[in-house]
Amino acid sequence: MQENQDTAPAEKSDVGPEQPIDQVSRDAAPVGIPDVDPESEQGTDTRKIIGIALIGVVVVAIVGLTIYGMVTHPILTSVFRDISIIVLALVTLVIGIFLIVLIFQLQSLIVLLRDEIRPILDSANETANTVRGTTTFMSDAVVTPLIQVASLASGVAQTFRTLARTGHRAERRTRKKPDPTQE
């Protein structure tokens, strides 16, 4: 019994010598089942919640300190206000410039559509009309007469077959059935 197991040829396996067996079994896991265990997933969710809460606390602290600083230092607040107004004006100018550029780009797009795309669409429409006319012509001039000739030929052939069979009917009736005992 031991001898059969030792001399039996090794079964082929999808596992190569460079891959451990557990690596293959992990790779062959169904797609819908995640490799992460639920405990580590809960830990990740908890870390996300703690991180969001920490960011919220920092933002509230910065806003609170800013308001406190403005109330206690009115001269610094007026300087901050002036700087904010200047930055807001500059941002408004930049946005206005971008809007003007956007309007020019939109105008060039409209020109492109009118001058380039419309002729292409007109050409495609003309081609479709030509194809429609060609198919109508082929249907009327070639296909319909061909169908009529084929149907006429089929009718004539069927008529000859029918007439040829009427002469054979009399012979069929007089034929004797083969005797099963002679076979």
C-alpha cells in the first residue's frame, strides 16, 4: 500500500513552486467576500469617526480664537478687514477675467459647430438620402422583377411536377407491396 503512494505520479496542480498554497487559496476566494475581518472594519470606521470629530473640534477652535482675537484687538481686526476686502476684490477681478475668457471660448465653440459640424451633418443627410434612393431603385428595378420571375419559374416547375405525377399514380396503385417473408 505504501509502495503505491510513493510510485504514483504527482498530480498536477495550479500551484507553482514559487507560490505557497495559502496564497493561491486566498487568490481563488470569491469576489463578493471581502478579505477583511469585521473587527478590523469596525476599527477603521471608529478611526474615521474620531478623525472627523477631531477636525471639527480644530475648526471650531480656530473660529473661536479668531473671533476672540477680533474682539480683543480692534486695530488688528480693521487691518484684517482691509486685507480681506483687497483679497476679495482681486478674486472678483480674476473671476471676471475667467468669465470673459469663457465667453470667448463659448463663442468659438458656436462658430466651430456652425461652420464645421453643420456641413458634416448635411453631408451625412445627403448620403442617407442617396442610399435611400438607391435601395428604392434596386427594389423596384431588380428585386421585384427577379422575385416575379422566380415565382413564375417555381409555378411552372410545380405544374410540370404535378402533371408528371398524374401518370405515375396509376402505376403506384398497381404496384405490389413487397412480401416481408422474402427478405
